[in-house]
Amino acid sequence: MNSGPAAAKIAREAARGQGTYFTALSTEMCWDAVALCQGRDRGRGVEITDNPVLGDSDVRNIPEGGSIGFFDNGTLVHEMISVGGGEACGTKNATIGYGSPIGWELLDLRAGWNSGSSYGPRRLLVRYRAI
């Protein structure tokens, strides 16, 4: 398992199109791509019972390398990896209503919060788990 800063560094460099990971991460399922950065087994890395993220101030405090999950009616629909300061990397980010339908990229998650602490046009619940 990679440390949080090491996992975030892999994610950031891949989003800049650097290193060997850009292509590999872009073609994976979102949660499997996060797992590759973190150096853990493939599969989902966050559950609905994990730490709630209730707005832009909470998202800024998610530790580097943490898994960020987006839930629709209790079902995980997307996962990204925190790179700190409210930014996260992922692939297939259009699932949450922002970003591209394919391709590893960095997004600023500080924007997009709705009243009632839901995220984006789909009004998703957000949770995180530190590694």
C-alpha cells in the first residue's frame, strides 16, 4: 500500500500526462484506477458509512491519497483520489456531472456543492476514506 502523499503524487503526475500511468489509469474503472494509485487490490475503496463530506470546506480537508466516493441513493457511482486542497483525480468523471467521460484528469471539487450538502447536478452524497 502506498502512503497518501505517494498515491497522490502518482495521481497528479498521471493527470499531467506524465509517467507511465496516464493511459493505464484512463482505461480502468474509476475505483480500480484509484486502487492502482493507492497500491491496493482492485475494487471499491469507500463505503456509504465512511466520513461524510458536507461541502467545500470539508473537501479541502480530505487527506492526500484518500478515496472519495460519490453515492446516488446509497449506491457508489464514482470514485476519485484526493490530491489535497479540495482537488481530486479520476477517470470517467462525467459520471458526477463534471469532467470528461473518459481520461484520467484532475478536478477542483471545491465548486459544485448544492444546498443540503449534495454534490453536482446529480445531487450526489460524498464520503471519503483515508488510506
